[in-house]
Amino acid sequence: MPYLNFIDDENLIGAVKHVLDIARKAKSSAATKFHSNVIDPFGAFFEAGGFKLSHEAWRNNEEARQAQKTVQNHVGAFHQKILGSVKGWEDLSVGGNVDLRCENRKIIAEIKNKYSTVTGAKLVNEYLSLERLIMPKASIYWGYTAYFVNIIPNKPTRVDKEFTPSDKDKGTKCAANEKIRVIDGASFYDLVTNQKDSLKALYNVLPQVIEDTYKTYYPEESFTLEGKELFSKYFAMAYGDNHD
């Protein structure tokens, strides 16, 4: 029986393994590359004093922080791979004009892992980029609907509305266009899969996929993701308890 009914196990495991490989490499190289980023010497003292840490404990925390940042930079790509593996959808890879495409439903999407990934004036650039893709009649995406996707929204509420970021230079918002929309991750997963609570389903199966990936690809290492029930509260905090 497959892990999920909207993506093949091979594609799911491949996407999970890709991020795990990055995380494992980041962890192992954190110590050797510790000084590749300039350490704030003042911040180090305040963190050690405020958190009551020895130098060793502080350094361990700092190494973990640097490795965590590397992992977080690839989680958005993970979602892009998952969504692009759903039947009818295509992952256009990093560096393309847009991240996802569904020709049958005439949808394109730009995927950001978190609402804070792009802020301020850069949101206007995202709007203009999507507008240039779908509005000219000569464009291959003319007639498409373009979505700006925040997998993790700024509030645990559902959002699927016209994307109208503020243009501070002009003192106005970008023009409302029903074909250019902003949407949260849970709603977009449901839109792509045509299934309710599909992002939650992915989240719920992820611990098992991670453990199975370890057994298959890193058999020399014994690993069990402990406290799975404790992690689940973070999903509710990000997306709310009501998934209607």
C-alpha cells in the first residue's frame, strides 16, 4: 500500500532522501566549516551569558543553527518536487521562469517555503514577474492562472485571493487581477491533488518515510524519530485546527 495516493512512493522517497542527504552533509561539515561564516563575537558572549552556556555548548548550538539554515533553504524545493510529481503537474526545476505548471488546468505557480521568504518590495517583483508570464497574448502562459504560494502562511488561516502587494514607490497596491493569486500551502496542496487535507496527509506520513529511508539507504545507522506526537502540534500551529 502506498504512503500517499497522490504521489508514487519512488518520487516521495526521492524527495525526502534529497533533503536528508543535505541535512546529513550539513551536520557533518558544520564543525569543519564553522568559521566559513564570520561569527558575531558580541552576540556569542550575549548568547552564552543569556542562555547560561559554556563555550562548548554555545558552539554546538551555533553549529546546529548553521546546519539548520542549510536545510531550511531546501525545504521549499522539497515541496516543489512533491507537487511536481502529482499527475498532470510538472516541476520546472530551480532557476526557471516559474516553479510549477499544469497545462491541462492552465495553472502556473511560484513556490516559497515561508511567508517571510520574500517580503517588501520584492513581493512587487514577484507580482510583475507573474503578470509578464500570463498577461501578454504572445506568452505561452496566456490564459493561465498564476499562484504565488506560501507553503507556511503568516497566520493559521486559509488564503486564496488576488495577489496585491503594496508598491511603496508608487504608494499603491498592485492592481487586483483574478488571474494572479496568493495562496497558502494547505490550500494549494488541495488544489493540486484535488483532495482535502493532502498537506496534512503528507505531514502525517513523513516520519515513517524518513525512518524507512534510513533503513533503506543508511542501514548502518539506527534511527527512530522519537516524539512524533509532539511534533504534530507544530502543524496545527502553522495551519490551524480547522482544515475545511
